[in-house]
Amino acid sequence: MLFLGVDFGTSAVKAMVIDGQGKIQAQVYHPLPKPLQVSFPDGIGYEQEPDIWWDGFINLLHLLKKQIHLENIKAIAIDGTSGTVLPCNASGTPLAKALMYNDSRANAEHQIIFNLCQKKNIKLGNVSGLARILWLLNQPFAKEIVHFVNQADWIVGKLTGQFNHSDNNNVLKMAYDVVNNRWPKWLYELNLDFQTLPQVHKPGKDIACIEQSIIRLGFSGDTRVVAGTTDSTAAIMASGAARVGEAITSLGSTMVMKVISDFPINDEKNGIYSQPFGDNWLVGGSSNSGGAVLKYFFTQSQIEHYSKQLIPERPTGFDYYPLIERGERFPFADADKLPELEPRPDSEVLFFQALLEGMANIEYLAYKKLNELGAPYPKSVVTMGGGAKNFGWSKIRAAQLQVPLKNAAIEQAAYGTAKLALSGYKNR
């Protein structure tokens, strides 16, 4: 028995197949073209033809056939970019291009939501999926819309013929109430038809068998499709972090800090939100500091060269708050927060180490803030992203956090999604 996980990212679609023990049996990759950028009076739009996603999926199947027999796949799960919204008619045919997760054209609609949510103590970001839904409802084809789906939802629909299913991670940016497991009643105040919103399941919940046209691609008739998740959550599932008190730091262009908690915490003032994670919750947020700051000051070759000269046991004594520009989101939300990068030493290596120390302190402050609000202080921290490979930075972080650091067991989101397919099949 085999289980297929498919990860739809911004630049590629990836698939991984595991067996019943979680051992990888096949993995393939297919690039996707960049979303189209469109200028609007209120912001920048990023959109993509959804057929590109399906073509990518079909190409993955052709590649997988060279490594495995598709008829041995018992369940499939899909992850996708959170907040990407696609309007469809009753048969699931797209009525427009998909508005991508970073599309910011719906600023006017966001302001409407913001004014409403202020009264209800609810926070939705300026690139929320709900704002995109309201923008789409103002387009000429609005009367034809029967389904609003996320990226992963549409692929599930193509596999099953049912375009009204989603999971409780993907619908978070559509304003779904994940604590009470329902669409909030205040959406009626936006004149939103609840019938256009998907049924919401826990990730891994069995949805349906694949439809006849998909069987012809090489699958068996009893292959199941289970509810998926977002690409970032799937990556955490792949990392090995699973128990309350385990934390995950992603060191990419920005820093993301989350800890597994047995109850949700949402705190707008400190940029903290929660999302379901099995029977528990992922609690945390994203800082504006991170690898993008390093790349602003140094080339990649300089970063690699200076990393070999770090002396983690000898702190620089500088107290930096590394940012490229004004504004911070977490461990506190402050749109006016300025970078703190002075004084700058003559030594570039010393400056580089001071930046890393400043980021390590932000990571510590993030977990300290979460602990002050009731989440557990990390028992250990799993590290993901490019920064996980920097040995000197890891030593600096370990000294600041005072907990063991571990590298992710596997970083590919497709592996986490394949695990969902496996668990969904077992628990159906």
C-alpha cells in the first residue's frame, strides 16, 4: 500500500509517495511558472491560471509512473498556498484566474472587513482570503459563482468531482472560526452567501473516492482522497515536531516561530495567531527579521565565508534589532519599529555575528512572549529553512534559547501531506 502527498508551492508542485511505515518510495518535482503580476489603483495583484496547477499534477503522475505503480496508491492528500482564492461555477470550472496568497488588490474590501472586525475583536490581515472573496463578488461574473475554493480545494475537486470541501488550515484566512468549528455569523453582514463557502474538515479526514476520469490515469477504483492542509503546516508535519511543548523555527527570508500548545492563543497586539494542528494548536507568528536582512548587507558568498569565522562563544556585545525597513509583526506588532543596527563595527565578521545574535534574541523574545500568554516554553526547537544549515548561528541560538535544537527530520511539505494521506486512510 502506498500513499501520495502533493505540495503546491509558488514556483513548483512536488509529490512524495510513502509506504504504510512512512518510508519514502518515490518523489518527483515539476516547476510552475511565476504568477502574473497586475497593477491596480489600490495594490498589486498576483494571479495564476489554475489549469497550470492541474497540468503540473498530471506531469507529476507521469514522472511517478517511472518509479511506482499508481494502482498501489490507497489515498491522496493535497496541500496548497494559504489564502489563494479561486471562484468556480457549479461544475468547478474556474470563472477567473486564481488570486494568489500575496495578492493585495482588495484593499477597499479589506477596509470594510477591518471596520467590521474592529467591533468584534477579530483580526484579518490585509491580504486575507476573505477580502479577495469580496473583490470577486464585485466582478461581472459574480452571479455565476457557486464555490469559492483554495488552491488545494480545487485539486481535491478535480480528483473527486466535489468542489465544496476544504480543511481547517486553508480556510483560516477566509475567516473560518477554528475554535468553534463554524463560519462566523458576522459574515452575513457582508452579504456573503454561506453556500459558496466550503464544508470544513480536519486535515486527514476522508472525503471521497477518486472519480472515474482519474481512475483512467492509472489509479485503482478504491483510491481515497482526504482533506489536506496548507503548505507551511505540511512542512511542520514533515519536520518531526508533534508533541505539546515542541517548537518550530523557520529561518527563511523572515523568521517564523511557533510552538505546539494544547489550547489556542490569539493576540493581535503581539502578532500572535493559532491554527489547528491535530488535536492541538500551532501558536506563534512571523517576524520581519530574518535571512532577507543578511542578504541585504552581504552576498551569498560573503555569508558562507563569514559563517566560518563566527565565534559563538564570544558574544559581540551589540544589541541589534535587525530589520531592513520600518515595521515589525512578532514578537510584538509595531508598524513604526525602526531597525537598530548601530554602532556598526569596522569588522564585517563582527557585524555579521551581531546580526545573528540580534535575530537569536528576537527568537527568544518570541517564545518568551508566547510563554507569558500561556503557551509552553519550548522543550526543544526544530529548525527549518536555509538558516538551519548555519552551524555558528545554531550555537548562538542554542545559547540564547537554552533548549536543545534539532534540524527537521524532513523539510519537504509533500512528505507531511503524504503522512496525512496515510493517517486519513487508516482512520477512515
